[in-house]
Amino acid sequence: MLRFLTAGESHGPALTVVVDGLPAGVPVSGEAIDADLRRRQGGYGRGGRMQIETDSAEITGGVRHGLTLGSPVSLLVRNRDHENWRDVMSPEPQPAAARERRRLRYPRPGHADLAGALKYGTDDLRNVLERASARETTARVAAGALARSLLRETGTEIRSHVLRIGAVALPDAVSTAWDELARVETSAVRCLDPATADAMMAEIDRAKRDGDSVGGIVEVVARGVPPGLGSFAQWDRRLDGRIAQALMSIHAVKAVALGAGFVGGETRGSAFHDEILWSAGAGLERPTNRAGGLEGGVSNGQEIRAAAVVKPIPTLLMALRSVDLATKQPQPASVERSDTCVVPAAGVVVEAMLALVLADALLEKTGGDSLAEVVAHLEATLAAQRALAGPPDQR
Ligand SMILES: Cc1cc2nc3c(=O)[nH]c(=O)nc-3n(C[C@H](O)[C@H](O)[C@H](O)COP(=O)(O)O)c2cc1C
């Protein structure tokens, strides 16, 4: 129902995203999009590129007077750094010197460099890395801001926080309840506990000093997700699978867990599953949420909780061994300007991807060409659900 496509290279003129399927009447604010873009650019451990860019989205289609029209919404985010790369990244033919100046021949382990060169048959790795770069996630975050706006109108909100950076993890004793999560917006590593945040920054400093990089884990939480999104009826309609795919598609994400995730492999069923209780005051209740709000590939009305493991980023000053593709001689991998740790920023991208998946699943459930139609259908659905499972006074 909701589709999006991004285009653009890391040092090209701009990133573009087209979001198709948003109903008419969804509020769109350039400021809100830019606020999310700023959150993606922040975080302790980012490198020099983020000091050059001050990302801002131009709305180039699909919005009039602050509201979507129901037509595709197109957004453009210019790459300020392109000024320094005009000839190297020019769409027009250039003298060979422009190509040679930033040619990359030594593939970086962990990047798309080698696999992409083999796939597209190029000996200039720049042709690969320019699009494979996580700069593309800027466009995803811009698209995600539109999805969030639709979700906000229907009562769903999304937050994220950092659970681990390298060897430093948030202690289990720290509450990660929804109301606490807003606090991470003032933390440089988007961590709930100030002492752990300091230890995380020290961990990043150590990696930077060694010319190394460091990964971690982020958790994303969606509150107010209506029950009944997704379906068990076909494999590709399962919401758990759709969320996992979306999160896994983010650069450097190497594992995704829903709810208690990997813990399920070491726990008995009686200690894992979320019991179902009913009281006249509250209707149906679940005292725990180890399922992360998803059972049978369908949202069950509890918070959706997912975690993503972000690998240590692959561009290292302490370059790993590689090979010169031209001479086949050993050669340290190329070094591009790079971050040391992107875990906090990855959390913002994870939020955007979850928003896009949930907005798509919501529209699939409700249909509707306008926000008013979406809301009317959703209210009728929620009323029917209350009649089935709610407390007697709400039936
Ligand atoms: C927000 C964000 C920023 C990133 N910045 C860098 C970076 O500066 N340097 C780097 O080597 N990798 C960076 N990465 C990771 C690489 O883009 C990624 O590891 C690479 O494209 C290979 O893809 P894969 O790890 O999914 O296999 C970043 C990832 C994210 C999510």
C-alpha cells in the first residue's frame, strides 16, 4: 500500500525519495522531517562528513499547504559535500583525471566494494561505494518522517534507544519503559542511563584511538499499534517477517530480534510466553510482553519491540588486509573519511524503517484515500475489538 524508492549517490548532487500511497490530508512539516534528519546526523562517534552536511529536505511534490494530496510525495536532500566532488561525481563525461583522482582500487572488507565490483563488472570501486554508502539512509529517514506523521494521527508513536556499544551494555535493572525512552534525545549515545552512556563514549574513544570501529545494539519500540496488523494467512503478509526484513536491510545491521528474541532459545515455554488475563476493569491484559507485540505475524496490541545488532563499521584507519584489484598484490584496504561508531544514528534509521512498515500495514488494514477515511475505518475496527475483548462498560 505504501511504497518508497530512493535514489542518489553519497557524493552526488542530492538524494531523492518518492513515497507513494500516503492518503490525502496527512500533515507534513518540513521542520519535522529536518528534525529527524538532524537526529540521524548526530550521535557520539560520527566523523567529518556529518560536520559538512546540514541535511534539510525540500518537498518537491505531493504536498499542498502542509497536507498530503494523495499523490506521490517527493523529497530532495542536497549533498553539500557535492561541491567538493563536482567533477568526480559529474553525470556528464569528464577528463580521465576526474575519474582517477578518487578512484578506489583496494576493496574494504565488510563493505560492498568487492561484491559490488564483481556484480557490476567495474574496477573502480567508487562506482559501487557511492550508492552502497549509508548516506542513503538519509532518504529513508525523510520517508520515515512522512510515515510517522500518518501513524501519529492514528495514535502510534515510535522511539528507540541504545542497549549496547561494544563491551558496554545497559544494565538489566534500568527501566526501558515507554515513558523513560524520551530521555535519550538528550544523550550523545541515545542511552537511558548516564553512567552507562559515559562508559559507552569511553568505549568509542578507545576504538577511535586504535584506528578501529565499534558496533552495538539498538532497541526500537512502537506504542499504540492497533491489534490486527499483518496476517498469518501467507508468509509474506506476516508483520514479524516484514519488520525483520526492513530492519535487516539497513546498512551494518546483522541481526534482528523481536521481543525477547534470542532469549527464546534458552528458556522454557512456561517462562517465555505472555499469559492472557481478563478483568472487568481492564478487559484482556498481558502481564508480560516477551513476544514484542507480535503473535502469529499479527500485532496483538502490545508495544512492538525489536532489537537490531549493528556491526562495527568497516572503514578502518587501521586498514585490514586487502588486494589491489589491478595488480593482485597485497594492499591495505582503502581508507575513506569515516565514522567510528554509528549505533546511535542507526537507531534513528531503525525508527524510520519500522514507521514505514507499520504505516504500510495500517493502510492495508484500513484502506482509505484520505486520512479521514483511514481514521473512520480504524475507529470502527477498534470498537469491534473492544466489543470482543474489552471491559463490559466499553462494549
Ligand atoms: C547511519 C549509518 C552510517 C554509517 N556510516 C559508515 C561510515 O562512516 N563508514 C563505514 O565504513 N560504514 C558506515 N556504515 C556502515 C556501512 O554502510 C555498511 O557496513 C556497508 O555499506 C556494508 O553493508 P552491510 O554492513 O549491511 O553488509 C554506516 C551505517 C549506518 C547505518
